[in-house]
Amino acid sequence: MATWRRAATGAAVWSIARMAHAAGDDVVRIALIGCGNRGTGACREALLTQQGPVQLVALGDLFADRIERSLGNLIKYPELKAKIDVPPEHRFTGFDAIDKVLAAGVDLVLLATPPHFRPMHYAAAVAAGKHVFMEKPLCVDAPGYRQLVAANAEARKKKLSVVVGLQRRHQQNYLDGIAKIHEGAVGKVQLIRTYFNMPGGGRAGTPKPPEMSEMEYQIRFWGIFTWLCGDHLVEQATHEIDVANWVMQSHPIRAQGMGGREVRKGPGNGDIWDHHCVEFEYADGTRHFCQARQQPGTWTHVSDNVLGDRGEMTIGTGAWGYGTLSPRELRDRNRKVDNPYQREHEDLMQSIRGAGAYRCEGDYGAESSMTAVMGRMATYSGQMVAWDEAIRSETRLGPKEYALDAPPPVRAADDGSYASAIPGVTPPY
């Protein structure tokens, strides 16, 4: 039976500009943990950086088929193929793939597994002295948040470079807009409104194949299970929640809200909700009203809106903050807009090489992820939830044992459906 174990050994910290490279050259050796679509995209962007030579040397995932699919998608690009050297012995599977990858002579690890695993993988990478790119959200519960906080302190101590996939922090229209807000363009901020309303999400509607274990099913379809994704309020709307925290340069002190499951019902729909509406309150009384929805046939809208006592500003619109531009259009190098997905990797490589600002973004990544978790605590419970109590919660979402034949923390009913949170019954913490 395969079981996950935490990496217990550390490794020497290096930075090309600050310390000697272990191999005596300036190639940044990259590994990817989590070989799904987003992980493969992040790997592509890391390999396209213009800051110096890079090489993909290891891949890790729970499932071998995902490794092979990811590798196949990467090597089909001529501009990437020469930068990829991942022999079969460097393709690691299982819950302990993170340990094997970290021992494979890598310098930078890209973390893109389901969010439940992010805190433990990040902590292991930092302990091993690796630079890190990690996708958002960074946690799904308070114990994970506390693990992130500890790892962030260690990363700064070791001068490791860390970038988080909250790409709006690397996106020029957001950098410019929020700088103007901080300079007083709208006066004192009084209200923030954000929307992440989409027609659907995850892989809803796909029942478990009879030959597949319950654990494997839930991990393969992680976007519809709270213990793995945190609910779409956490997995998706963390982008907008991070923008609000960025505007306020702080986290909220409390939250309350409502939501539920109106269309996400029956087999194949996991246990997450399909709509949330949260009111976050900051220490100075400013409110952030946050909508997040995944319902077909409803108003689709994504935007970040800031209202002050002297005016208002919409910073960005659309799922990627650039209106109607798609990710494919953002990747088009001939476009005049800056691609924030590429920019975050350029910024990371500059930090690693000492050629630009030092970046250790885990702090705001953890804070915004936990803010989203606090919002879910409020909607699931129907209670007012305070930040200081939320971050001390001992409720851990996750299984007791990591193995494909072990029981996951939620189980299906006889008809294949899953019970979900009930406001007034589900405890907040």
C-alpha cells in the first residue's frame, strides 16, 4: 500500500547570484509536481522564461497517465523540446512523489497538485532548500494555513525565491490601478465589490467509474470536493479576494455570508456549493462584498470594483482580468498586452538569479487563501466568523491515511451523491 510521507531531510540553499550552483553552471533545473492542465501550463511558462538557461528534469504526480500526457503536451512545442530531459527514472508517481522529486537534483519546484496538498508540499520544498512556484489557493483549512506561515518564515530565512499563482499581482493593469488607489485616486476606500460568477466549473456531472476507488475518483475530480479544492469560493474567487486584500493592505477581521447548492446535485457533483455571497469586514469598517457562482444559464461576470469617498474604479474585468481576452490570446506574443502568467515566471527567475527584486510571495498568498477559507466557514455555517478564531481552528480537511485504497474524508451515499454543508448545522470552525 502506497502511503504519503513528509520529506524529513533538508538540502543546501542556493541562488545563482548569491551562492554557487551545485552543478557549477547557471542552468535552473525545474521539476513539476501535479501534471494537470494548470501545472503543465505553468511548466511551459517556466521553460519559456528569458532570464537564462532552464531545463525540466523531473515530473511527479499521483498518476502515471497524467505525467505522460503532460510530457507529451510539452515536448510537442519545438521551443520547449530542447529544454526537457525527463528520463523514465525521473517520472515519479505516488503520494511520496514529492520526496523523490526533491531528491532528483532540482533547483526550482512547481507545485500544482490539488490545493489540499499545497501546504505539506511547500513545507517539504522549503525544508529541502528549493525555490518554489505554487499555484493558488495555498490552503483549504486553518491547519494548512499555519503550516504555510511556518514555511514562509523558513523560506525568507533561507532567502528562497517564492512566487504564487495569483497572477494579478504581476499584471500591469492591476499594478497600475492599485497603485493609483493607494495614492488616493478614489479617496478613502469605503466599499469593494468583486464577482467571480461563472456558468460552471470542475468536472461536475461525472459519476465515479465502478472500477475506480473512491480516493482515486475524488483526487482525479478534485475540483468538486471541498477537502481537495476548498470549494470554488476558495479555488477560484481567491483571485478577487486577494485583490481586495491588496487594496486594503490587510486581511478582514470577520466575515458572514450565505450560499448553497441549487443546481449542483446528485451523483458526480461532489460536495461543494454552487453559489456564495460573502461580506468581509476590515478593521477600519470597509466592506468587501464578494460573489462567487458556478451555475449554468446565469449572469457570467468577473470584475474588481473599488468605491471611495472621492470616486470609484474598476481595476479589471473578465476571468483573467483583461476583459474578453482568453488565455490563448494572452499567450500570443504578438499582442500588446503583457501576459501575467508569463510575467510571474520571469519575475521568479529574476529573483532566483539575483537579477531583479527578491520575491517571497508566500505571505500574501497564505493570507488571501485563508481569507477565502474564512469566507467558506461563514457561508457553510451561516455564522459570523472572526479571523482570530478562524486561523486557530483545528478542523483539518483531509484523510487520515494517504493511499488509493484508503477511505477519503467524505463518502458517497448509495445513489452516488454526497452530503454538503448545512447552514445552522455545520460548525464554523
